[in-house]
Amino acid sequence: MLKFRERGNFMNRFLKRWHDADPSLKLFLFGVLFLGINSGIVSGAFNNYLHDVQGLTSQQRGILEFPREFPGFALVFMTGALAFLSVERWAVLTGLFAGTGLLCLALLPPSYWQMIIWMLLWSIGTHLFMTVESVMGLRFAKKGGQGRRLGQISGATNFAAIIAAGIIWLAARYTVSPLLYKIVFLAAGISAFLAAFVFSRMKAQGENIVPKGAKFVYRKKYNIFYAMNILSGARKQIFMTFAPWVLVTIYGTAPDTMAMLLLIASFLGVVFRQIFGIVVDRYGERVMFMADGMILLLICSGFVFSTYVPLLFCLYILDNLMFSMRIARTTYMNKIAEKKSDITPSLSLGVTLDHAVSMTIPALGGILWAAFGYKSVFIVASMLSLITFLLAYLMKLPAAEASGGSFSAQASSASFQAEEKLGANAK
């Protein structure tokens, strides 16, 4: 009886907080949910689609990452070109691009070259949203709670991935290729357009989020931030490209099983990413980056030395959870920024550096796989984990910044937006 009462009190507190929340925050979270369904469907089904429908080899799969990641590389130039728009309008564009790409992939003939075009449209939308998510997360955060807010937004994305995994699982159980992929990509496209509609209901705050003419900012002080983005791009692509490819091609993992892995990772991520954000606020980015390096080393060792498929499934899920490190990179940049107007272009430059590596690593990994086998790819990834640990060990934060950040968001998003006309607050 007491437990039931405690649950009721928790739910009442949650509903009250939701009722009192900024209307723009609520709209943003709903948009994140719809866009997360789109992204989750692609994450869960795209590798199987490339194998079952396009019939790609491991080397071709690696090379395909070059065009898929190119919009991320070009992000710093896209954000500069879109500086005349508010971040809320950027959010609308992410849904329109992602939705168009997935609807075309679902409804038009699946020729290889057409597929690349539709994949590019989807990729433009999802990569642009990396900056949108970081900017809006910091904007809605209270002082000292940036990690927590980013964790909540990331948790909403994970909740969306649960829905996405359910859609894939149901479609995989009751249909077969290629109808399976038409159904799930159609659902993804519709979901992205719903996200665009919800984002369009948000009121724009401020004139623009990047100072006119500023496409990117480079400062020597930010070198470790840039390096962490480069390392993130390398490790991310190795595991986004080759970990599922190992499971699909080496161990014959079916689409419904891949969907189940995504479902489990998403369930865990709803809670994990929120806790991760709180831990970042409490213990700092240096500790989290060092832990990331050690966990990545563990994951790589598993793929190199083990052929026990349930263990590889667990490591795949763990690596999905560790993509939460983008929260720590965002809060780290927020703390070390010399000017508020540095944050958004610096985050965009970080994504560009991330994707400069992302475009090349899969192609090199595909060549390495073809020459020496898939384990060689994960041996290289283990070396990256050690570099991550060493860089984190060298990381230092000035006392004032370590205690909460020189450019933390204010007590509410409204007061922050009043203070920062440009709104330049920002994977």
C-alpha cells in the first residue's frame, strides 16, 4: 500500500512538472520523439536492407559511409549558410529533409544510385539535428544542470527508438523483404514529417544562432574538444558500420533480432542517458572521457577474442549506450568557451571534424576487413580507446569552469534567451 502511494506521489510530481514546463520545451520533446522514431528505424533496419536488397559486400558497405557521412562533414558550412534562421526553423528543416529521404526510399524503385540520393537527404536532416539538439538542450537547461537536460532529451530519443524497434519487429514478423523495408521506411518518413510539423509550432527565440559571417570558430584552447570529436567519429563509425555488419554477415543475425537488440538498448538508454547526464554534472567530463576509453577497450576486446554471440549482443548494446558521450562533449564545450557566440559554431566544427573521420574510416575499415578479416578493424578501434583515455587524462578545466561553466544556461530558458539575443548556445 505504501509503495503504491509512493508511486502515485511520483506520478503526481511528474505530471505537475510537465504541466509547469516551458511550452516550447514540451513541443521540442514531442518533435524529438517523432524524429527519434525516424532515426531508430533507420538504425535498426538499414544494414539489413543493404545486405538483403542491395546485396553489398563488406568493402562496399564501408565505402557507402563516405556519402552517408558527408552531410556531417559539411555541417559547419550548412550552419553558416543557415545563420539567418532561428534554431527552431533549423529543427523544421531536419524533419523535412529526413522525411523526404525516407519516403522516397520507401516508395521509389530501390536502384543503388537513387538509394544514395535518398540516403543523403535523410543524412542532411539527421546531422543538422545534432547541432539543434545541443543548442536547444543548453537553452532549456538551468545553471549547473546542462548534462541533466541533455540526458533527458537523449532519453526521449531512446524512448522513440523503443517505438522504432517495435515497428521493425512487427514488420519483420509478418512481412518479408522487400515489403518489410517499404513498410518501415514509410513509417520513418511519416514520423519525420510529424516532427517537422511539431517543430513548426515552436516560437522562434532570437534573430539567429550564429553571428553573421561566422561559419566556424577555431581556438587553440579548444584543441582537446576538437580531438575528442575526431576520436568519436572514428570509434562511432567502426561500431555503427562494422559491429552490426559483423552480427548480420558473420553470425547471420536476422532483422527481428537486430530490432530486439535496438529495443533493449533503447529501454536501457531511456534511464541510462538521463543518469549519464547527471553523472557528467556531478563528476565532470574528464572522468567520463576516461571511463569511455576503458569501456571502449573492453568492447573491442570482446569482438576480437570472443565468438560467443550473446556476449557480442551485450557488447553491441553497451556500445549503443556509450554514444551518450556526446552529452559530455557538449557540456565541456559550454564550460571552456571564451565567448557565448563561440559555442554553436564550435559544436558545428566539432561535428564536421567528427565526420571528416567518419567518411574515411569505414572505407579504410572495409579494406582492412577484406585483407585481414573483421577482427583487425576492432584491433584498430582498441588503439583509439587508449588515445581517448590519454587525452582525457591530460584534460584540465579552470576552477570556475569546472564548478559549473562560465556560460551556463540561466535559471530558465526564457531568461537565457533574453540575455543572449543571438541564441548561440550549443553528436
